[in-house]
Amino acid sequence: MEIKVLPDADSVAREAARIIAERARAAASERGRFIMAVSGGHTPWVMLRELAGQDVPWPAIHIVQVDERVAPAGDPDRNLTHLRESLIDRAPLPPGNLHPMPVEETDLESAAGQYARLLEQLAGSPAILDLVHLGLGPDGHTASLVPSDPVLDVSDSDVALTGIYQGRRRMTLTFPIINRARGILWVVTGSEKIDMLRRLHNGDRSIPAGRVNAENALVLGDRAAAGEV
């Protein structure tokens, strides 16, 4: 795992956008497409606004979701709401290249399986994503892989549902598909992340984030989050 410390959250967002654009160009050149899974969060929304202005081969880009809250369309709790505002409304991404998680379906278990099959159509079987963007919670969660939830032990599906966490059920990518990805990009900002970033760096598997493959991982952190890491 490589850790790069930048002065502040805006610097992290700009560097993350630059790296994503660079990897998108390389993947499009090598394989004809770039499939990225995106998480939510304040700094990531800034990152995506920065990405919208980068030199990116948009017709070759496919955006999927790392996780999503079970909430109505347009709800401010939905990652998709902010993803649209930050990137989709600003960049010439073809409409069919955005692949939202189907959390508005009545049968959520079936919907999770449907999304897993979509990922296989996009990225092969088993699905191998080019880049998974992750955040880090103060409790050590990443994606919607939260402490003590049975979703942590899902090994036979790439997409699963959580219990209620912070007032919402969620749909999330699971460890198997995250750990198969060609690259992991962590975006970690804020002083409340100091302890968990240290534990992530140390490979502490007692927190969910510590179970993510570190081999192809890059952490972009601001000074507030990095502490003495």
C-alpha cells in the first residue's frame, strides 16, 4: 500500500481526479474501456467535479457504484443524487455509461443479484473492475461494509445488502469484487480518520477496511487524516 499525503482535502480531490483521468486514458488505450466504482462523501464529490474537467475518453468510461442507501430517487441521502450533480451534469459521459445500483426495487435481494450480473456483463466473469474508489469511516467501515454486519462475510456474491446502518439499509459491493480490482484508490480526509488510517496502513483486519487488498492500493490523505502515518 502506498500512502501519499497532501496539504488539505481540496489537494486530495485534485490529485485523485488527476490519477483517475490518467488511469482512464491508459485503460481505454489498452482494453477499450475503463470501469470505475465510485463511493460517496464530501471530498469525493469535489474529486468528481475536478474529474469532469480532465482530459478523459468519456465514451470509454463506465461508472458503477460502490454502495448506495436504500432511499427514493433524488433523496439527498442517495450517493447517486450527488454523483449526478458532481459529475454527470458536468461531463460528456454517455447516459448509458452510468450504472446506478437498483435500490428502488421492491425485491432488493433480487436487485442485488441483478446488479452483480450487470457487473459481469461489463467487466467479465468474474467481474474485474479497473478502479475502486473507497473512503474510510471513523468506525473503520469502507463501502457499506460496516462493523459487525453479516455482509462482511459474504463470499459468494459481488453485491449484497446490509442491515440498517445510520438509519438506512444499503446495497454494497463485497470484498470479493473489491479485492479483484486492478486498483484501489483510497480518499481519506479529516482528523477524525487518524486512528483508522493508521490501522488501515498497519493491515489491521479487525476493521472492515483492513480486509481490502493492499497490493494495488494507493491512499491519498490530507495532513489532518495522516497524522504520523
